[in-house]
Amino acid sequence: MSGHAKETSLDAAVEDSLCLAEARCKATGERLTPARREAYAVMLEQNKPLSAYELIAVLEEKKGKKIAPLTVYRHLDFLTRVGLVHRLESTHSFVACVHPDHAHESHYLLCSECGSADEVESTALGSLLDEIADRRGFRPENAIVEIKGVCGDCASDAEE
């Protein structure tokens, strides 16, 4: 696949995700403002975890002007609250959700080599965590699971 074709498919996927995000926000009475939409679009385009300051740098480069960190943190708070972005606690970063069309807990395989975050949706893991919490009388507020290791691509590169 040529770089141009890949860029076109990425653009189409980003646009599809933005349309889905707008519909989701509208259905829940939330407002995806142009600034929030732009922050989410960058998260989708980057396709990797970003710290708030990395997001600020990309947005500033695109806009050609300074952006206050508080503004970006507010965008990230909103995007996280509505389920379009997940916060990775172990890396203090944020990543666009690959399943924003429905509510779910986040489970990630985090590569310590390339920094990728592979979102895994597992109802079995969610059920197991709920069962363990129930047995202990624990009421979880959220159950983000982050497993650090080396992704298949990096492992293959290391073997070569």
C-alpha cells in the first residue's frame, strides 16, 4: 500500500470516528465543540498514547499559536468522561478509544519498546474482575487494566 493510500484510509477512518463521536455526544446531550473535536482528531491521527503536553505541542504546531495547558486538560477531561479517550495511568498519557460506539472498561497491552497501546476488549476479563471484586465486597469505580511488555512487531524485530 502506498503512503498516499494509507493516508487516505487513515483520513477516512479519522473522519468516520469523528462522525461517530459527534453522534454519540449528541445522543447523550453533550457538545463536541470545534476545539474538543480538533483535540480528538489529533488523538486519532497520532494513533498512539500522548501526554497532555505532547497533545499541546501538536495542536500548537497545527494552529501556529500557543495553547494553555488548562484548556487541553479540559478537552481531555471531557473526551475521557464521554468515553472517546482513555487515560493510561502507568504512562500518564491518553489514547483514543478504538471502541467508542459502546461503554466498556479499558484493557491495554502496552509495548515498552515502541510505546504502542493495543486496546483489547474482553468481556471475560471484565466479568472475572467483577466477580473478584464482588467476592470481596468491593465496588470498583473503573477497571483499567494495563499490561506492559513487548508487542509482536518489536519482538520480531529483536529476533532478526
